[in-house]
Amino acid sequence: MKSLSLVAVLFIIAGCATNQSPVNEVDIAAAETVEFMRPYELSRNDVSFVSLGRVQGESCQANVFSNKPTQQEALLRMKVAAAELGANRLILRRCQQDQTDECRARWICTGDAHQSQPLH
């Protein structure tokens, strides 16, 4: 009986674990420094844009006990990734739902991070 209880507790603990760390206040503050823009804005004459590369954000439901994934969380995580590169602008390329071996359900969003600076 004791081993059955131990197995049940381990199952519950494993069920609560996810492969993502929670988004904290520091991440949210960093994400707020990044603004979405449209691709055609790259042709503006009053601002220079430096491409910092492709970024992505993911919201994953690892198991039935995890929260359902949301597009909003994936977008937030993508903005955090862009902020970590020093970006202040982000072009959203796509968001989609799928599943992987690690995520029974997930949202994944990809975009291009840019640093914009006014021309002098």
C-alpha cells in the first residue's frame, strides 16, 4: 500500500512539472520594450533597422495536468526572446498550433527581431 501511495505522489508531481519556466515580472517588463511592426515599415526613411535574427516563443502543454497552451503566452515568450537580443521591434511571421513528443499541445510563434534607431 505504501508503494502505491508513493507511485501516486510521484505521478502527481511529474504531472505538475512542465518543460517551461513561468514568465516572471522581469520577462514581462522586457517584453513591454518590444513593439510589433509591419514588414513594410522596414522601408521607412527616418529610421534605421538592424536585423537581429529570427526568434520564437512557445506555449506548451506537456501533459493532461498542465495548463492549456495559449497564443498569448507564445507571443509574450517571443517578445521576451527578442528583448534578450536587444530588439525593440518585432515582425510577426506566423503562429501555429501543433504537437510534439514533449508537448501534447502547443502554440509556437516565430518572428524577426530588429533594433530600430532614429536617423540623425
